[in-house]
Amino acid sequence: MSLQDQFEAAVVDSKNLPEKPDNMTLLKIYALYKQASSGDVQGEQPALTDFVSRAKWDAWAALKGTTTENAQQQYIDLITELKE
């Protein structure tokens, strides 16, 4: 199974986790997904008053420079860990 196939399977698995992850883990899942699927962060940083969007943007920006393959593998590893 290719890395892309494993990543796509992990995306499906992420929607059926046994329990909802905490907010920090959800941000990590989001950021890894965005980095793996869209590359480096795009657009302007949201305003401080838009807490959710700002947190998501900051989490994604922290992964800047991470390769698609590396982000996919980290995503797969995280979802696999959360499934157990």
C-alpha cells in the first residue's frame, strides 16, 4: 500500500476514532492534514479575536517546510496511535 493510500485510509479512520481527542491533538491532526494535502500555510494570519481560526492557522504554520510525505507519515502514525 502506497503512502498516499495509507494517508487516505487514515483520513477515513480519523472520523471513527473510539473517543474524541483533546483540543491540542485535534489541532495537530488538522495541521498535519493541511500540510500533507495543501503544503505550507497560505493566506494571512487571522486576527487574535478569531480564536479558532488563529489556533488552526498557527498550528499549520508551525509545520512550514515539512514535506508532504513526512506530514502524511506523521498523520498516519498519530491516527494509528489514537485508534489503539
